[in-house]
Amino acid sequence: DFMVQSKIDSLQSENQALKLAASQANQNSYLTATLDAQTNELIRRINPMPVPAYQVPAPYPFCGSGYSCGC
């Protein structure tokens, strides 16, 4: 009976260690994903999309405004 209880105790402690490791892995992956998202947001804010120095006029200004241009 003592050996059976010893085996049960060792299996319970092993199960608890595996649960803790799985929980820690989930927490690590959540933190990594959160940090990646925050890093990407910071990079997006620091390096905004480039703004052209001047605006290029439309090559066909009358297309789609009721005029027949053939497009």
C-alpha cells in the first residue's frame, strides 16, 4: 500500500509539473504576441507612410464624370 501511494504521489507531482509547464508556455506565447503587436504599432507610429512632396494631377480628369472618354 505504501508503494502504491508513493507511485500516486509521484504521478500527481509529475502531472502538476506538466500543467505548470503548459500554463507557462501559454503565458509566454501570449506575452510574445502582445509584445510583437506593441512593437509593430510603435514602428508604424514612428515610421509613418511617406507623404509625396507634390500631388500628381489625374491623367484623365474627366473620366467617370459623365464625359465619354472610352474607358
